[in-house]
Amino acid sequence: MGRIAWIDNCKALAISIVVLGHLESIYLVNEVLFSFAMPAFFFLSGYTFKRSASAPFIEFIRKKFRSLIIPYFGFSAILFAFWFLVRRNFGLTGQQPGITVPDVLLQIVRGVNSESFVTPLWFLTCLFVTELFFWGLQKFIKKQPAIWAIILVLFGFGIYYWFYMDIQHFSHAFWNVDQACFYLYFLSIGFAFSSRNLAERLFCNLKRNLATALVLPAVFTVAFIARESTTTTWQILLLQAVMCNASLFAFIAIGNAIPQNKILNFIGQNTLTILALHIIVQSLLRGTLLKAVHLDPELLQNSLGLSLLLTLVTLAALVPAILLINRFIPWLAGKRKVR
């Protein structure tokens, strides 16, 4: 499948939101941003999954190993080196004291994130497991109602685990199988949209996109207010599902409404490198602002304006790294070398 402008738009906006979300800690902002940013990546992966869905198992694993697993361990080696040489020596390790090298290496093997060794690369192992789940469902279950029943059951379990993990002190399973249960739904929705050309049919009109981008945020707002005012588990989970779906489709409509442009195309085509390396840039920016400029930590975490500015700085600072990787070691970003 060739490049699709609205997909690059959505990927560019989503990765920018992830970068922004890792800079600030404003509760309401994070509730809005992360309700759709990561689901959007899985939706878009599902939208482009058609060739993989019909591939033989060995071919499927080989392709995903090249595009996901090699980048995971390659970028993990870079993040580990940065942690070993910089983060742990300058008070930037995280909230858990006494973290050791074996602890970090074990975490990398487990493919998960933590407060002590912060890595956004959990997404790659989670996407691998999610796509493997979906490939298996498509291969071994022929009836679509049965497939969707399994997906919805796993989604219910996943959203419960995701929403209550901090409250109940759950930990992430190996290679984020718990999160794969949640994100499988969004990948499946993306695949269904692609198979039935729903994106082209539903988001082909600018006025409809703008209307969708106005109505669905209102639905999100009502669901959010209702969720904050209830303590009933099933209502919380149902309202969380409504929030995720409403914000996701509003986001897709916005991505379709934006005209194609070179900046979003560039960012959208290099989201993996940005995902992997933005933590390094942000750590250096934080260290400079806190230790050299003596900026108030509260301002750094709670100023949306400053976070937006630092997001732009982070993206701009990563351009040379993106160009170097694409030119000399494209395999690190899951790409083939252009001859």
C-alpha cells in the first residue's frame, strides 16, 4: 500500500501528542490526549494490515520481526546506553531508587515500561502481540461474529486492566499482552474500515469531517463528566470505551480534513524514530532547564504552553537523527535501504 496523506497526517499528530503527553502532567489534558493517541496508532496499523492478514505464518513473523522486533531491541540498546551513561548519573532515573543494570535488562526482555527505566518502546512489543492475535483470529476462525465476540470480550478485559492497573497495582504482562487485549479492538476497527473502504466513504467530505470533529468531542465531554461522577465499575468502563471511540473518530476526521503538507508527511513517515528517541531529547531539555536554568519543576510539568514549545523543540532536534538513520541504518527504524 502506498503513502496515504490522511494516515501520515494522523500519525504525525498522534506522535506529536505522545511527545507532548510525556512532557506535562495535567490530568485533564492527559485524559483527553491519551484517550485517542495510542488507539489511533493501532487503528492505523489495522488499516494497513491487509497484506499481513493473508500472509503465511513464516512470512508474517519475518516481516514483523524486521519492522518491529529489530527496531525494538536496536533502539532499546540506545536507550539503555543513555540510561547507563546519563540518566542514572544525573538524578534522572525515575521514582524507584536502587535500580540496577540487571533490572533494566530484564525489563527490556519483558518488553514493558516502568517509572525507573522509562521507554516508549513498549508500543512495539504490544503491536507485535496485537497483530499476532489478529492474524490468528483471521486465519483460524472463519465466522466474523465469532471473531468480533472474542475481540469484544478481550476489549472488556483489557479496558478493565488498563483503567484499574494503578488503583489495584497491576503490573504489565510479558510483552504487554494485557494491553494487546485492549488495543486489539482498535486494530480490528481499522482493518474493518480498510476492508470496507469506510474511511473514504465516511471522511471524504470536508463539512462532514468538521461536523464530526465538533459533535464527537461533545460526546467525549459528556462521557468524561459522567465517568468522573460515578463509582460503578461497569459504568466507568462503558463510559471509558465511549470516550476512546468518540475521541478516536473525531481525531480521524481531523486528520482527513487537513490538506497534505510536507512537514506532516515527514513526521508521519518517521514516527518510530521519534517514538524511540524523544525521551532522550526531553531528558536533556529537562536537565538543562532544571539544573542549568533552575526552572521551577512545577512550571515544567504544569505549563501547557511551555510543554507545547518543548514539543516543537524536541521534534526539530530529532530531524538530524531521523535523516542519519534513514540514510545509513534504516533497518533500525524498520525500513529497507533505498538504492
